[in-house]
Amino acid sequence: MEFLSFLESLRAPWLDAVMRVVTLLGSEALFLTLALFVFWCTDKRDGYYLLMTGFAGITLNMFLKITCRIPRPWVRNPSLTVVEGAKAGAGGYSFPSGHTQNITATLGVVAVTQRRRWVRILCPAVVLLVAFSRMYLGVHTPADVLTAMATSALLVLALYPVARWAGERWQRWLALLLGMLAVSVGYLLYALLWPFPAYTDAANLAEAQKHAWTLLGAVSAMCLCCWVDGRWLRSPTKAVWWAQLLKTVIGLALVLGVKEGLKPLMTLLFGAALFPSAIRYFCCVMVAALVWPMSFRFFARLGRH
């Protein structure tokens, strides 16, 4: 808490604005964008590796949040202030940091799969900058961000040999994804059925349960997509640079449209229920990993002559 008070004394309007932008790098949007770009345009093996690491990291992060139940810094110490606008992206319990987990897992995979030296220097630098931004904004403590970095880095390193073992064999990737599905089911049952103490914050528990449903839907769809693509579709990833750009921009717009378009529909049909998150993210992943890749042979032919 003393370190957060020190950072609070360093705040300035221009630096607040910079840190609010930097912290966005740890959001779900960047993870999805980079994961889909790798999966669509560079190498499916690295795409599966990135998604597996992300899924595992999110599961571990949410498990620790709801198990440890450590409140946010401003709840533990009301004298601390938060940079204006930062609370909007700081839902749920504090420990460990979700943004730090996202950026560490995402750029950790990029760093170990790329041989360019500048990439391996830039990725850790961005991770540290995002972690610092979470503390500067006042939404996380050093323990939150350090734990998130450590656990995500361990996952990146632990899953790397597993990803190399799976290689280009879709059957092995399917087996790994089915294992991740079993973990997702276990986490969902834990979040729904565990007798948490009476003092557990209801909103934070609901947030953990919603994430559990979301993860279940996403991983279930990924298993199905892996099977269909491996057996029949086998969508290519190569194309000329401008076709890759077109493929990525249109694909991201399509996935985002499905994600945001289904939200009011699910609310209309099911009200405040949490399980529709599984349906919504199942549909998003199906579009991203199966429906949209059906067009990739067309993009691969563009610009050949």
C-alpha cells in the first residue's frame, strides 16, 4: 500500500492519460486480436498455443481471485485514490491482476515463438509497462501484478514443450483442448457449487461464475472447430500481405459484431442469467475458428498473379 501511495504522489494529468492508454494493452481485446491474427495469418500451431495459454491463464486467474477474495486497494485503504476512469475496467477481486495475466501470457507466447531479437526485447518491456500502469492507476498492488506475471510466465514455459509435441497433428491439439475443457468444467462446478463464506461479495462471485460460463463456451467451440478443421476444412493461413490485412480486418469486425450483437439478444431471452455467456462465446469462437476460415482459400488465391 505504501508503494501505491508513492505512485499516487507522482501522478500528473498527462501521465494519467498515458497510463490509461497503456493499461488497455492488457485487455481481452488485444488478446483476442493477436490470437486470431496468429491463428488466421501466421501459424495455427502458434495460434493454438496462444489460445491454450490464454484459456489456462484466465482459469487460474479467476480461480485465485474467487478463492483468495482479496478486495481492491481502495477498499482496503479508503485513503487511496484511483485515477479517474480506471475503476470501469477493474471489476472483481484484486488478486491477481487480470490485465497483467493477459499481457504476460499473450506476449510471452509471442516472445518464445519469434526468433527476432527486437521482439524478445519489446515483449517483456510492454509486460512491465502494463503491470506498472495497473499500480499507477491505483487498481492493483505489487503482489497482484507480480503473482500474475509469475503464474503466466510459468504457464507459457510449461506449455511450450507441449505445443511443440502437438506440432501439426490436430488430433493432439484436440486432446489438449479436451483436457482444457475438463478443467473448464471443473472450474465452473467450483464457482457454482463451492460453499463460499457468507462474507463473499455477491457481485464478485457472479463475475467469477460468468467468466466460468464464458470459458466453457469458448473452449467447447474450440474443440469442435479443431476437429472439423483437422478432418475436413484445413483452412490455409498464407496469403499476400494485403489479403492478410483484409482477412484480419473483416474477420475481426465479423467476430466483434457477433459478440456485441448477441449481448442484447441474450439479455432479452434470458434476462440477468449468467449461462448465456457460454452461448455467446461459443458462437463467437465458431465464427472465428470455423465459419470465417472457410473463406481463407479465396484470400490465398488473391494476388497470386
